[in-house]
Amino acid sequence: MFGYIYVNEQELKLREYTVYRSFYCGLCQNLKHRYGRMAQMMLNYDLTFLALLLTGVYEPETKVEEHRCIVHPVSRHRMADNDAVNYAADMCVLLSYQKLRDDWEDEHRQTRRAAAASLRSAYQRISMKYPRQAHAVEENIRLLHEAERQGRRDIDYVAGLTGCFLAEIFMWKEDIWQEDLRQMGFFMGKFIYLMDAVDDIKKDKKSGSYNVFSEYGDIWSPEKEREIRDILRDMMTAASQAFERLPVLENAEIIRNILYSGVWCRYAALRSRDEEKKKQTKPVG
């Protein structure tokens, strides 16, 4: 469900990309050191965005060091660490545990069950530390499963369930910035859910699995593609409006790159992938 909130690398300055990577690598190291290798494997770009955003809002003291890692054993990489990165790591484990459990229940893959079991203790500790966020994730995923079993096609409702739990995750602290952060999380959560549906539409049709777009036919036909893109654009517009109300100075241009450009690079990549597959399967002659 996650991994759609990424930068447009072509439009970033070298300094900005270096900062972005320092948060990505810092989150990776944080997950490994605090929760182990399995948690490290759950690293994704969406939680990197959250660490960047909350650093910009709250400006915690940030330590940047250079380390080697198993992925880059030869050269050292800059790694950022602060309280916002710690929080993003906690939320990564919170979400990953539920995702692994979902995969086990849906696909009965033993590897997913074993991975979830390895994170159970960490999940329980994080749930006790952040009960509001944990309850939101558990309750809205339960409602999402129910909606999918019923075959509900109400896009606003179904996508809104992911929005509801990401709203609580984006709201790190209960203060004057909480409503704008909740709005960002809510609309970005809806965006992520629908991007995931676009990503999985061909696979879900083949397997007969639920997909909110399964009755759309060819989602890349001009009419349907325009409709889906307009829905996604409305969601990112609302998230971006909330961001612009926040007092973010540090790394603001990196965040704007993601909100206004990066997410659409991912959308364009999905469309290009499906169009290429369609050409390959088209009969010759």
C-alpha cells in the first residue's frame, strides 16, 4: 500500500537530493538499530516524507553522520537522525506489522506470517506508546477489510479509511499544527490507497481480488484516465493547501517537489508500464 510518495529527482538540486537521501538512509539505520533487520526491510519513501515534513514543522535538533551500511559497504553515506526520524520509524513498524498481517490473511504466505511475528513485540511496545495512532490503524483497517468483503465501490469512503489512519499518524503532537497535519495525512492517505489500486488493477482483475476500480474497464482509456487523474489531483491539492499553511522553512522545497511533482512521476510510470504491457500483448497483423 505504500511507496508512492517520492521525489522527482530530475528537478532536485544536488544539495536537496543529498538532504533527502540523508533522511532515507537515516530512517533505514534507525529501523535496523532499534527494531532489527526485518523492520529495516519495511523502509519506504512515504515514511521518509513524514520524517522530512515533521522535521520542517517542529525543527528538532538533527544529527547528521556518515556511515557505511550493508547496501553501500564501500562508501559512507550521510544519515540524519532526530526525534521526527524516530517517530517515523515507529510508525513504519506500526503500519508494516498490519500490512504483513493483511498479506498473511489474504494470501496465506508463511513468509508474511513469520515476518509479522518478528515485529509483534515491537508493535506492542509502539502501540502502548502511541495508542491513538495504533487504534486508528487497527480500526480503519478492520473497516477497510469489511468494505472490501462487501465489494463497496464508494471511492470516497473506501479510500477515506486509509486517509483516516494516516491523518492520525501525520498528527504527531496535539498542538496548533495538528489540524493541518491531519488534513495532509488524510488526503495523502486517500491518494496512496487509490494509487495502489491503479498499480494493482491488472493483477486484481486476473485473480478476482477486490479493487475499487475493477468496474471501470480500461482505466487508461481517455475518459477513465481523466476521471481518475482528476480525483487524485483534488486529493493532492487539498494536501498541498494544508502544507502551505504550515510554518515549514527547512527542506520546504524538497517537500514541494514531492507534493507538486514527485507523486505524478510515479503515476506517469504506472501508466507507461501498463501501456507498454498492452503493446506487448496486442496481436500482430
